[in-house]
Amino acid sequence: MEDVLRPLIVLGGTLAVTVLIGLLIDRLLRYSSDTHPKTRLPGLLRRVQLPLQVLLASAALHNTFPLAQLHFAQQEVVRNVLAAVAIMSAAWVAVRVVDATAENTLHKYADRTADTAKVRQLNTQLALVRRIVTVLLALSTAAVAILLLFPNLRVLGTSLLASAGVIGVIAGVAAQSTLGNLMAGLQIAFGDSVKIGDTVVVEDEWGTVEEITLTFLTVRIWDDRRLTMPVSYFNSKPYENWSKGGSQITGTVYLHLDHSTPVQELREHLRDYLQRRKDWDHRNWNLLVTDSTPTSIIVRASMSARNPDDVWTLRCAVREELLTWLGRTHPYALPKVATATAPTLEHRTPAMAGSVNGYRNASD
């Protein structure tokens, strides 16, 4: 009877105690979050409850397992498995803590500053740091867990470490592109060329940087498509960053009109129309004739806005308004295509017939 009750009491009691400790920690974090609502960190740290529960249970069972006095041949294997689970769950807890700390840091910084560019830069840096920490923890814990579960691999691991220099050179050559993207990702994260939330024009596509990882960058295009590119692209090729140096931007609209267009009236109508637009930031505007051809003139209307989204909406609205106003009040100002009906043989005049015959005689 003792052989049955002792393992149940030891193992069951261990699990019960670890569950109570996990619940107590969660209650303390909830209490701290409720009493200090301005501090988000305790509430964010509640995300570690599950990995923390696994860590406490596996570590406690690893230590109390000998007290159960179970007699079977694979006791050491079971303890190694529990140790491996504890190590992996500890890495899991560390990743959750890093995520919570990074999110809390970003939130506090966003509350302190009104500079959205700096907030986006910090967001980019924290996102890449979190990914680096996650990858390093995953690789290290996986290696330690494998060595614990398979002790015979320790000799092999020692041999691999002895030849790490050769393996490093071979891996560097084989993964040259990946390592290049990794270094480019670090340069972007701690540089200031592009950040999450920036409005960019890449490969003639206009969109917003949605995600930056260690190897690739995702741009959400205006029609909700995603353009995924290697991060090394942004260190080797030119691109437009409309958020660089501030979000304010000036947009332009080009119109091809007739020479008889009343430019001054068109300029005054543009001014009156912009006054009614909430997306115009009142910084500057203008309307100029920038070029002319034998058949038309090119009119450029410029207007400023607070951000690229507003300037896109404003450009479309101004273009539509100016063309509608011209068509309603000055239809002659819209461009025309000169056309004439070609005369048939029976409608040709003698002069036309003579010129045609003369051309034919000359060609003959």
C-alpha cells in the first residue's frame, strides 16, 4: 500500500503546491494591476502564467521525484525529460517577460512623447530585439535539452565545438544571403532609414511598412495587398520614404487644359475649395502653368497635408473638383482633339483632285 500512496502523495502534492503558487502569483499581479491602473506591466506579466506553471511543475517534480521511491529502470530518463521541460519552459517564460517588458516600454514612451517618428523607431527596434532574443533562447534551450535527453551526444558535441571554426566558415558561405539580410535587419532596426508605420514607395507601389523581421520586410499596399521584400533591398536600392523627416507632405495634381483656360479663376476656385477641406493643413498651396504644347497647357495644383494618407485623399478630391468645375462653368477649357471627316471621292474639289493627281504623277 505504501508503494502506491507514497508516489501519489509526493507527486500529487508537488503538483498541487505548484498550481497554488502559480495562482498566487497571478492573483498578486492582478491585484497590482487593479491598484495601479497606470502601470501596464503587471497586467502584461500575467501572460506568463501558463509557461510559469509548466516551469514550476517540471522543476518541482524533477527535485521531488526521488522521494516517490519509484523502482523502474528508466528513472534517470524521466528526470532528464523533466529537466529538459523545465529548461524549455524557462525560456518560454523569458520570452513572455521580454515581450511584456518591450510592450510596456513602448507604451510608456508613446505616452511621454508626441513625436510619432521616434515611437515608430523604438517599435522597430524592440520588435527586432524580441525576435533576436527568441531565436537565441530557442536555439540554446534546444541544444541543452538534447544534451540532457541524449547524454551520448556530449562527445559528439565536444567534437563539433573543436571544429566550430571550419563549420562556421562553411555555414557563412552557404548562408551568405541570409546573413546579409540579418545584418541589414540590424542596420534598419538601429538606424533611421525605415521604420514600422512609415509610408514608402517601393517598386512603384505606395504603402505602409507593416512588419520588419531579421530577414524580410512587409509593406501593406493601399489596396491591402502585401509586398514582401528582403531587408537587404533597403540598404542597396533607392526608395521613397514619405515619413522621413516628418509626416507633413505636399501633393500635386496635373491637368492638361486648353489655351483658353481662365487660369486666374481656376486658381481662386482652388483656394476657396481648399478652405472647405479638413485634410488641408493650411501650410501652402499654389496653381501654376508649368508647361505648354501646341494644343494644350499643363496646369499644376499643389496643396499640403498632415500625412501621406490625407494628401492622397486631397489630391483625388482636388482633381475631381477642378475638372467638374471647369466642365460646368468653362467647358471650352477642357482639352480638345482636333478631328475632320476625310473627303470621299465624290466630294473632292478640283483643287484636291489636282493635288492628288500631281502627287501621283510625281511619285510615278
